[in-house]
Amino acid sequence: MTNDFPAAVIFDLDGTLVDSAFDLTGALNFVLRSENRPPVPLAAVRHMVGRGARVLIENGMAATGAAATEDDIARLLPLFLDYYSDHVADESILFPGARAVLLELAEANVRLGICTNKPISLTHQLLRALQIDDLFPAVLGGDSLPFRKPDPRHILETLRLLDIPATKAVMVGDSIHDIEAAKKAPMLVIGVTFGYSETPVADLLPDAVIDAYADLPAALRLLTKDRVF
Ligand SMILES: O=C(O)COP(=O)(O)O
Ligand SMILES: [Mg+2]
């Protein structure tokens, strides 16, 4: 079937498809409380998301006192994962319009993948809770491989599972790690402005920027129209 979309679109998860900051904040603050640390506000946690659970805890500890030691991480990471696993979709929702666009792309036979630094078991749990797990034939988490974003191989391996080359695919993400990884792949990348990046996403120089999911189909078409897919 011919269409004017790329053959595959790879999505980041936290801050791109799913607004998960509230539940991540709850889990981080649960862990900080266990260490007698003060809580970190949601606005600050948003900018700590994107490098996986371990880095989130490291950032949360650094923001509330002494930096975490390896022993701290060994103790706190399982605590975080356990708590978050019980609350992974309490308040987490798809960003507005995401479901409709995913269905439109799937309907057009675009192959869809998830490449996230979130641990893979939590990723599957969240995708199931949001009832979008069936839409993604390829899902790789932050602990699926020995490397992760911003390492481009994380995205390239996701594409390999879809059997689509990077030249025929577009990455969609909210953070510097997504954009860096895509550029190194190299492949086209769209930045979303509604995610968790501290730096305005346009300053990270993605190939296109969208403010809402309603704009994604047009952005994909525009980016790919000069390429032979
Ligand atoms: O930091 C995380 O846990 C995951 O972040 P990502 O889905 O934006 O890669
Ligand atoms: Mg993200």
C-alpha cells in the first residue's frame, strides 16, 4: 500500500505519548520520604524524567541533600520500582489526541514502535493500562539492551524489530536524549513541545516541532514528502 507517511514511527514514552509525571513524582517522593528527605515538586520532577529510574532517583536525592551513593541506589531502586509498579497508571494518561493519531497511523499500515528509557516491565504495564499495547509490534525499554538513549543503537534496534531501516522512519520525542539519539542514528526526528524538556525542544534542533498530536500527521507528511519511502 502506498501512503505519504514514513514506513515506521518510533515513539518515546514518558513526556511524549504519556503524561506520567504525576505518578513518577509520587513514586520518587515515596522513596525520598523513606530516606527522611523532603518531597520534590512535580514541576521539578518533569525535568528529571528521560534517563530512566536510576537517574530519576539520583536527581531526586541530589535535589534534597547529599548525592546518592551506590549503596543508596541499590536500596532505593527496588523500592521505587515496586511502588511505581503499583501506581504506574493511577493518574498517567495519553497526551490529548495521541490515541486518535496512533490509530490513524496503524490504519495506514505505518509500523509503530516504542523506544523508552523506562524499565521494560513497567513500560508493558503502562501500555496495557492505557490499552495501546496492541498497537506496537516493537517495544524496547531502558533495560532491554546493554545501551539506551541517547545511544542511537537503542532506536536502531527498535527499528530492526520492525524490519524498517532508519531512512524510512521518524522518531518522535520530548527530550534531548531522543533528539541526540535520532540525529546520531541518523534519522528524522520530531520534537513535542508538551513534554518534560527543560530546554525548549525547538532549541534542540529536531527536524520538526509539534505543539499537539493533531499536528503530527501533517508534520510526518511534510518531513517525508521529499524522501522516497
Ligand atoms: O526516564 C524514564 O523513566 C523514561 O523516559 P522516556 O520514556 O522519556 O525515555
Ligand atoms: Mg521522554
